Amino acid sequence: MYAMSTLNLRNGSVEQKRQQIKEYFIDSFNTYESLFSCLDSDNAYYERPEKLRHPLIFYFGHTATFFINKLVLAKLINKRINPHFESLFAIGVDEMSWDDLNDENYEWPQVSEVMEYRQQVREAVLTLIDTIDLSLPIDWNSKMWPIIMGIEHERIHLETSSVLIRQLDIACVSDNGAWPRCPDSGEAPKNALIPVEGAVVTTGKPFDADYYGWDNEYGNVQENVADFKASRFVVSNGEFLTFVEAGGYQNPDYWEEEGNRWREYTQATHPVFWIKSDSGYLYRSMLETFPLPLDWPVDVNYHEAKAFCNYLSETSGDLIRLPTENEWLRLREQAGVTQNVYSDEFNIALSKFASSEPVNINQSKEWFDVVGNVWQWTETPIYPFDGFKVHPLYDDFTTPTFDNKHNLMKGGSWISTGNEAMKESRYAFRRHFFQHAGFRYVKAEHPILVNDFDYESDTQISQYSEFHYGDEYFAVPNFAKASARFCIEQHGERPHKKALDLGCAVGRSTFELATHFDHVDGIDFSARFIKTAFSMQERGEIRYNLIEEGELTSFKVRKLSALGIENTADKVAFAQGDACNLKPQFSGYDLIFMGNLIDRVYSPRKLLQEVSERLNKGGLLVIASPFTWLEEYTQRAEWLGGFKDENGETLSSTEALAAVLEPDFARVSSPKEIPFVIRETKRKHQHTLSEFNVFEKR
Amino acid sequence: MYAMSTLNLRNGSVEQKRQQIKEYFIDSFNTYESLFSCLDSDNAYYERPEKLRHPLIFYFGHTATFFINKLVLAKLINKRINPHFESLFAIGVDEMSWDDLNDENYEWPQVSEVMEYRQQVREAVLTLIDTIDLSLPIDWNSKMWPIIMGIEHERIHLETSSVLIRQLDIACVSDNGAWPRCPDSGEAPKNALIPVEGAVVTTGKPFDADYYGWDNEYGNVQENVADFKASRFVVSNGEFLTFVEAGGYQNPDYWEEEGNRWREYTQATHPVFWIKSDSGYLYRSMLETFPLPLDWPVDVNYHEAKAFCNYLSETSGDLIRLPTENEWLRLREQAGVTQNVYSDEFNIALSKFASSEPVNINQSKEWFDVVGNVWQWTETPIYPFDGFKVHPLYDDFTTPTFDNKHNLMKGGSWISTGNEAMKESRYAFRRHFFQHAGFRYVKAEHPILVNDFDYESDTQISQYSEFHYGDEYFAVPNFAKASARFCIEQHGERPHKKALDLGCAVGRSTFELATHFDHVDGIDFSARFIKTAFSMQERGEIRYNLIEEGELTSFKVRKLSALGIENTADKVAFAQGDACNLKPQFSGYDLIFMGNLIDRVYSPRKLLQEVSERLNKGGLLVIASPFTWLEEYTQRAEWLGGFKDENGETLSSTEALAAVLEPDFARVSSPKEIPFVIRETKRKHQHTLSEFNVFEKR
């Protein structure tokens, strides 16, 4: 067995590089087809051992089709090879939830037809590699990029297909000698926790990196990782057996909420590649079944790994959990693993076996299997680094996984090749999914706050997130910021202890007001808005999908730090509330700002009465509104202006406002209009003028 | 009896003017109160002889309240005298339709209370006249303007109240000698038609005119009036009697459709101020009942006057109708009436009697009663002159009457005073209303096309009318014009016989394309849009109400001539039609433009197929769209791009368009975005980019 390492995209001559790319492509295509040769008969291609995935025939065609679809998209070819196949094999179902069964029926083609199709694709890609414009370095914009992308994509499916084969009935596979497993096994070694010194971990790759990367690897992030201890070995079947025998699969206390749902749904009682038999547990490798090798790593999903940690915490009295991504990277440093690309020094990249091997073979200082053997689950849901952007040819590779439902695995397995077998690779799967994945546990001082950080695809939240924290359109300055600037300027030398941003939406002006006020409360009726504002405060970051056109979206990350207001986060407090019926603690303000609120409440009069009571004497009330009165928000009888009054005379909202406030307030300056733009799609926007009315409380 | 003439607002000294205004105010207030002294008892104030109007107590308070309401609005006073009265007496019901009864109950105050209130208002206004800033000339912006407005307003109600008193039961009125009627009557003189030479009539007053005017009098208009003949006398009771006796009120053939509805509703059998008695018809003047004076003018509404003309047409074989406003003005010139302000040379302005007098007294050359005695109905619904704008203190004086339901009356009656007794005055009433109004008839070559010209208050039509023909917002150039310019530029030297503007909405780009093409068809699915486009073509003008804020609107008139494209009106044709299923005659085009259409049809593919068949070889197809796909217009399965395609790849609408058109079209230039703004309120707008895609038919 052998797998070429991922290519350096910058060195050597153009002709050398062309030759290397051809070899790398052929290596990938051949290895992939070789893997499928382990299937006992054509019938095996149509089995679905994993109900959440297509049968293997799909994946057999899929990696070839991927080349063609990306090459069409990149306009490198203008004629499809087999439009029917290229639709049929286009979209997998890997991202389905485990409680979301796929009942669709497909009419799959014959294996020989797909093999013939693969042959056509092989020739087309080879021709293209020979003829395409090429200069070095190869980067995101190079015409060669989609070819490399196709190869790396196939290498991912080499691994995932090997997992599906491992899940097939043993009668469906045959050991043809090309994919030999490790022959050795023995007693499980006793595990131990070894200290890892805390340090700053820096990760993320630059856009001019030497090697191919998926979008999520680029950018950078720094984190100060505290001291922790990491287990010497990844958890072996033997070590995990204590949990199974302790009734771990029957005790819901060990499982996280999502884990319990998975456990109840699947009725699992032991790891998926274990087989209960009269003579004890057997073990399923990709092609064989044999007695459980106690010193090999256990293959589990995140839920099982986490349940084991919880069990161990209980029995040890220590805080045991999985490492974070950065703890894993820190461990890698401490263990002296420095390679960027891994090959035969670990059980990785098919350099040793078509299976795991004992957990006490591959040593790096005091630890084993820091890299290779099995992937290691982490506590970290995948997230975008600073500077993240999608590649235009594969804009949905990562962003759908920024949902807090996909956890990162690190280190690679025996069949991780190409980009997978690199320090910088970042692969994330749903927590219930199976790969050749196990885990190492750590003992830490502090629990990891499980990241409940969702990315926002709610249209209104997305629009407002962009409105508050995103780009400017038609050269109209950010309205939330301009509003706060206006308030601060009007407020002048008055006391500035406490301000209220009433109807704060997703919170930008609350933060901006806090550049001047000691404390600012942001209140909105929408819990969804407040949740977004709160995310920005707590994490300094929000994520959302912008609608571009129809169903097409683009992913956005916005950070408080990029706006220069990260220091205000501890001066604001967000709360959900009814502006017309505020809780008693919201009072004693030096300034109350209501941005685009008054024409969206059920009783503007009640609102004004409410805020009047909450404002300090001499304090400012700033009311900004386009006065777009609509019955759907405010019954006609409650409108404040915008109609002919009982004397039949025109009553503008500007006048009505002053009239209602008259007993307790004096107008400070003439009304002023400030524009704002809310982006709806990449071409459609609302462009509105909000009139700012400033009053001082007598 | 005596009434002061309306004041010259420009001559003399400030102190003289103050004095004159006081006198004019007192004259008005006194005359008004004197009129009400004709009521026999306080009870008469609460009678409602005309179900469509408030009782007289309302009008007694109303003219005083009007001063206060306008002075508050003008911020000349900041404290109301009696807020309850000023709401109660604010809004009349004059504008109600005759089939729209008012059942509301009012709690009216005592007459003495209202009299006391009038006294307070009198003092307040007199104080204000003494103290207000005053410089000459007095114009729209002067602080004195609302005072003059209040006086002129009261003079209108002097006349309308006299009509209501005339409609009261005779027992409710008493002749106290102050309001004497004409004592003379006799046989009706035989009428005759006297030729009037055609000429250009120019009318409308400048904003620096010498005398007070209502908004509708300003601006200017010119019309070439053709030769016609005008009756020597206004129609007398005697002349009208022939119609009554010929069964005119029972014969629906003489009546216009609206007239028949009025006739059937009221069951009228003779003029309203005639009373059928055993000894023949009696006549009701304001305060008396006596045998029908056959030589006095008949008092009728428009419907009755028009029915008489239709009867006379039938019996004479001539085309008899009412004069237009401009025919009346032409007659006035020909009759040598040159005064701008009328007084004692006619039976007008209370200079002679508190009633009509015989029709053969007041002679001007060959005609009688060109001015005074009774108002004369015209065929002309009131319309705005070029340059029309509303006065901000009374923005609903005229604009609600630009609805084709209010016809102009000219010449004034015996009780028309102030601005009413002027050449330039323009008063319009619903066609079923009664004033001291009769008519003169004319014989003309051509019938008047009854103006079915409504002003548009439909929100969408208003928005699109402004979008196509109105102002520019945010400095974004007119989109319909820019679209047409773009099409013409792209079209270059190709044949330019025939173009199609598909989805033309209210038609601006159709006209603009016709600056280059010999003929342009404009087609839209909306009959309401096409009606507006057609109005612009036929009349060169459209009218609509723009939403400002809430229910507040402003009135707009837009003319093709002001846009410099009046010459295109005979090169365009508008039709209602389904763009996805065009009628066969719409073909053979050199250019087809579809502006913001493709994402609003049920089948974009069918649309493209349709237009492809209608375009000449070598012709251009210009498709402009923001590609805002929405299920409410286009089912998801019909979208053209804006989603991930069957290969899972991003398919933009720009690409999808080219792909669908590929067999028959070649793309001519790169897509280009052109912005547009649709105004929704005075502060809220849609601001969108439309992408222009140009294809040439192979």
C-alpha cells in the first residue's frame, strides 16, 4: 500500500509540476478504484449499511463527477461527459441528521457503466492537466486549482468509503490482499495522564501556503491554552470495555442530551465496530471480523467518547473531557511533532496497514498516536478563523458546518491521505457520525463551555446583522453608529453614567453608545435579536448567511474587534423586554435612544410615558423614526401623527411627538434626517430616512 | 344690503391695509351672523333639510372655528379658545356622495354658546389683525394670509348657508327685512343662440396676483376655443317648464347615467325650489314662497341642466350642451365683461337683492347675466392648472375635488361675495349639489368628451407613477428613461421600426423608446397600469396622490410635455396582455425590452420562448432585472437561476438566462447594473440594482 503525499504547489518547474499532478491524480483515482475492488460483487455497491448515506455506487461515481462539475463551473470544460450521471452523482447526503431518514428511491446505474464513466473522466482530466495554462505558484485563482481540489476531494471519499465498506455485511467484502490489516494485538496498556504546559497556540494558514487547503484552514487564530494533562494513549478497546461493562450505554447520566437522543434512537449497547458473540466481543476491521484487539484504539463517535469521559470523571473524581482543537495542537507541539505533512512515521496515509494497530506503537515523546491510527475527536465545533472566506468553486464545503453541530477531529487515521494527513487540516463531522475515529482524553482545570453558537440563517436576523455590523451600501454610513454618534454629540457635557438603547435590535448602537456612557442597556422585544446582540457581546463575533439571489447565500462573520469597539462589551447589558412596559430596574438614564422604534410599537403614547419616567431630569430623549405608520404594528387610533387631526388639519408625526411630550420635555434642536440602508438581496435594498427628534427632560 | 369687495393685497400702506382687513373681517362676520338672524327660532339651527349636510348650527360655529384651526396650524396662536368646539365644528360633510347618508349623531351646543364663542373668536382675530407682523404685498407666505383665508372661507359659507336656509321648511325662517328679495317678475323672454367667435383663451393667475386666491386658481392654461353659440339668457323657470311639462323628469333618455341614478334616488319631478301646488308651481326664495316667477333663472343641479340640454338637442336637432369653463371665459370676453372684481353692475355680491331677478335685466352686449344672478354650471370637472400647488395651510381645499366628480360653476350668484365675485374664481361642486345655480346652454360643433379622468390614489399606481414620471430620489436618475437610453445605445444602427416594451407598467420607457423607434408597443398585465399609461398618452397628463406619512398625502400632476417627450404620444400603443402568452399581432420587433419583468411572471421560460418568436433576426432582447425571485410570483420550479442546480453548483440568474437563450441568441455585452428608486413614503424607498442583459437573435 502506498499513497502520494499532497503536492507542494510552489516549488519546481511547470513541467515537473504538471507531471506530479498527473501522478497525484492517477494515484488518487487508482487507489480509490482499488478500494472498491474489495467489494465481493456488484450487488455490494447497492447495499446501504448506513441508512443516512447513499449506497457505495453513488460514491464510486461521485468523485469522478465532482471533477466534471467543478471544471464546468470553472469554465475549463464546456461539455459534460454524462449529464445524467453528473446530476445523479452530484450531491451526497452526508450532512443529514441521524433522525432524518432518507427514503428517496434512486435508479442507480450498473457498476460497469460507472467504471466506464470513470475511465472517460480519467482521460478528460489527464488531457486537461496536460493542456491547461499553468504557472507557479498554484493558488486559489489558478486554473489548476479545481483539479487539485478534485483530487483532494476524492481522498476524503477514499476514507469515508472505507468506513462504509467497514459497515457492510462481512459477506459483501473480500480480502484480495491489497488492503492488509495489522496482524498484531495484545492486552491494552494502562493509560496515564501526562502534563502539557500551557502556551499560546497560533494556527491557521496563509493564502500563499505551500500546500492545498480547504477554505476553513485559512486565516489565523491565537489562543492562550492553559496547562492540562493529556492521556498517554488514545483510548483502547480494552480501556473502553470497562465503560461498556460498567453499564455505560445504559446509564443516561453519562451522556450529553444530544448523546442520549442518539443512544435512544440507535439502541446502541457498545461501539459500532464491536460485535457481541457468545465468546465475547469480536471486532470488525474493514474486511475482517476477529476477536476484539484490546490494545487497538476504540472507534466511536463523539457522543460515545464524551460519555466515556463523563464516566471517567465520575469514577476518578477528576474533570475528564476531550481536548479542544487548540489543546490538541498544543499537545502536538509538546510531543515534538513538527511535520507539516505526515507519512510513514505514523500509521497514516496507508503507509502501514489498512487498519488500526496497537495504541502503544507510534511514540512521540511521552505520548502515542499524536498523529494517525485513528482520528481524535475534540470538544471544538468547527468555526471560521479570522480572515475566513469561501472558495468560489466550492462555496458550500464548510459554511454549512458552522452550525455548532459539527465537531473537529484531529490527527488523521490509517487511511487519511493528501490534505487529510497534514497538521493544518480541519475536518468536522456531525457528532453521531462514524469515521475511523477514537479519542484521547484530557484532565483540565475548567470545563469547556459547550459552544451553542449557531450561524444565523433567519432572514430578518441576517438582514439586521448586516445592517448593524456589515458593509455599507450606496455609500450610506452605518446607521447604528451614526445614530450613536449623533446622540453623543447632542448629549454634550451632560452626565453620562447610564444610557438606554430602546429597540436596540442586534445591538450595534448599544455598543457604540458605550464608547461614551459608563453603562448602556440594550432592550428589544425580539428575543432573536437580543440573542444575536448577546452573542456579539459574549463572543465578540456573529455569523450569518446573507441572501444573494433567490436561494443563493453567502456566509459572513462579523467581529466587534474589527469595528474597534471590543472594549465596550463589558459596559453593555442586553435584555428582552416590552418597550411599552419596561421592568422597574430600567430607570435613571441620562440618555434614552429609540432608533426606528416608535412606529413599530402597539402604543407610542404608552412608550413615551414609559421612557419619560425612566429618564433623569435634564437627560436627553432621542427619537429616530421614518414614521412609517402601519396598522399591522400600530392600530390607527394609536398613531402619533401622520393623519388629519380632529380639527381636520395635517398633523405630522414630528409635530405630534412634540405635542405629546410638551408637558415634560423641551425640544433641543431641529429635527434632522439620517439615512439608512437595509440590504435584502445583493441587488435589493430599503433606503430610508430616519428623522431624529431630540428632547430634554424638564 | 352690502358686501365689501375682496381686498387688494398689494397696494396702500401697511396701516391702511390693517384697517381694511379689520373692516373686511367685520363685514364678513357681521353679514354671516345677519344671515343666521333669518332663522325663526333656535330650533331651526338644528333642522337638517339636507340630509347630506350638518344642521345650520354646525355652519354657524364652523366659520369661526376655521380661523382658530388655521391660526394654530400657522403657529400664530398657541392656545385654543374652545378645543371641544374646535373639534366639533372642524369638519363638514359637504363632500359626501348623495347615496352616502350620514347617520352619525352629534351633541350640538346651544346657539347662545356658539354665539358667545363667535364673539371670542371675533376678538381674538381682531387682536391678531392689529398685532401681527405685516408687510406688503400679502402673499402665500404672509402671516396675514390665514386671516384673509378665514374671511374668504366664511364668504363661501355665507352662500352655502343661504342655500341651506332656502331648503329649510318655510316655517323655520322669518323675513326680518334685512334680506329683501326682488319684487319683480313676468313672462319668460324667448331665448336665442348668439354666435361667439372662437379664440385662444388664457387663464390662471400668477402667484403675485393682486387678490386673494384659492390654490386651484393659480398657474396657467391656454386653450383654443372653437366657434360656438351661447344662449342669450340663462335658462328661466319658464323655459325650463317646457322640459318639465314634456315629462323630462320621467324620461331616462334625457339623463346621463349618473343623473339617472340621482333622479331615481330622489324621485325628483321638478326643480328643488319649485313647489307643486293646486294653482301651479310655486317658487321658494330664501325666505318666501310665491308663484313661480317665469322670467327668473331656474335653480338646478348639473344633472338637471344636462338633461334639459339633451332634451333641447332632441327637440331642436342641434347639439346643445353646457359650456366648458373656457367657453364661458370666451363668452365673457366677447360680451365685453372686463372687470376682475364684480360688484353692483350685476346681481352679485348682495348689491341688489337677496334673490335672483329676471333673466333679462343685466345686459352685456348681446347676452344677459354673463355674471351674477345664478351660478352657471359648466361641462368641466375642476382640474389643476399647470403650476398648480396646494397651500400648506389648506392642503385639502381643492385636491379632493380633482376626481372628475366635481364640476365647475362660473359667474357667481346674488350672494357671491369676496373671492367668489371674481373673474378668476373657480368653484366646483358635486354634480347633484344645489347652489343658487342655473345654466346657460351652448350650441357647439363637437360634443365634449366627458372627462373620465380620475386622480389615482391606489398606492401601487401612485408609486409607479412617481417612479416613472416623478422626481428623482438619492440622485438616482429616472430608471425608465435610463433603461430606454441604454436600449437605444445598445441597439445602435440596427433597424428601428418597431420595439416592444414588455411589462411597461405606467409606460414611461415606452414613450422614451419612441424617441428612437418608429413605433413602440407597451404591454402590461395590469389593466390599472395600462390605464395610467393610456391617460398619459391621451391627455398628456396624469394625477395622483403620493403618500407622505401615514394617511397624509400630497397631490401630483405630471405632464408628458414637461419631460420633453410629448411628440412620442402618437408613436406608442398600450395594451393589456400576458407576457407569457402574447396575442399574435405583437411580433416583428427590432427590439424587445423587459424591464423588471422576468422575476414577476409565472413562467420565465415561457416568456423567453414567447419573445424569442416575436423578435426579428438580428434584433435585440434586453432583459433588466434585480432577479428577486419570490414564490408568490414564480413557483420555485420555474425560477431561472438563484439556486444550486442539479449538480449542486451555484447557478446565478445571469448564467441561467444565457443558458436558456443560448440556442437562438448570442450575448451582446457584459451584464450592466442600473439602479432605481421607488418611493414609498416621503422617507422610505426601495433602492435596487437592475441587471441589464443584452442578447442578439441569431
